[in-house]
Amino acid sequence: MTVEEFRKKWTGHVPGIQDMKTRYGVLVPLVERPEGLCLLYEVRADTLGRQPGEVCFPGGRVEAGESPSDCALRETWEELGIPQSAVELIAPLDLLTHQGGFVMYPFLGVVDPAAAVCPSPAEVKEVFTVPVGWLLAHPPTVYSYDLVPQVGEDFPYERVGHSKGYRWRGGKVTVPIYDWPDHPIWGLTGRITRRLLEEMG
């Protein structure tokens, strides 16, 4: 191989995150309601294979040739019937990486209060809003759990110059839970909510 081959391959490369095989785009929707500015959440349909009945923001897997923001808007249309023309994207929020090998791209947006919300029953059980003021006044309870490496017996420690007592680095995952009546907001959705509101003071 030559330097020119490397230059041709890598010039213009847009850095990603190593070992993250899947990307998801989600919309974090702000909407004005009579009770004030709210965040809009959905409850996943009970028939879904993954996380049925859990609270989430509209979003899904980024398709080939699609940007994460385009994905967030497309999924909002497919799940809630809110067209792209009724959403003003304000800013991308902090990315989330997950030990399951995916990265999530959340986007803060404002939904036109006049837009009709028509959930797709195949994907969405119900939709609800939570006043931002309530979320700020009721911070989440934050739990955590350890990620402990479980290295197989066949790992060749001698090849890398270490013994079986090698101290592998573990990790920790935080799990914030907002106790909204009947619909606890937690997991990745809770993390996005918490990070957004931390920045708002």
C-alpha cells in the first residue's frame, strides 16, 4: 500500500464513533399548551417487539442516505402524523452512545401548536405532554448500575503480556426517573430530558 492510497481513502472522511453500528435520530418536541410550554412524549405500542409500553420521543433508525435530523422528522411524521412543515428544528442536542452498539442523535424542535397529532396505532399507544415547569420543579431520581467486564476463559493474556488478574476497565450507567403520573419517564428518554433541562437551569 502507498501513502496515496491512504490519502484517497481518508481525505474528506467525516469522523464517526468507533464500534457504533447503528444510528438513531429522535425529535425532542416542545409544544405550547394552555398550561405552558411542554415536552411531548409518546408511549410505544404494546405490540412492538422492543420496549413495548415504554415512554419515548418520536424517532427511529437512520436509513441509508438519510441524515439523523431527516430521520427524526420522518419518524415524527410516521409515528405522530406531524409533518416536517410543522416542526422548527432549534438545535442538535448531545449525542448518546449505548453499550448495545448504537448512537442516538436527539434534535430539539418546536411543534406548531395548531398541528394535529395523529398517532399511528401500529407504533404508538398514546401521546401525552408534560409541562417544562413541572419537570424543572420535580427533578428525577437518579439510579445507576455498573457495567462489569466478563472476559472469556479463552482470552490469551500471555500474548498481550499480562496475567489473568488484569484489571479490565468497567463502566457505569445512570438511569434518571421522572415520576410523571401513570407514565414514568426514564432510560434514554429520561437522560435526554435531564440533559436538556440541566442546561436550562
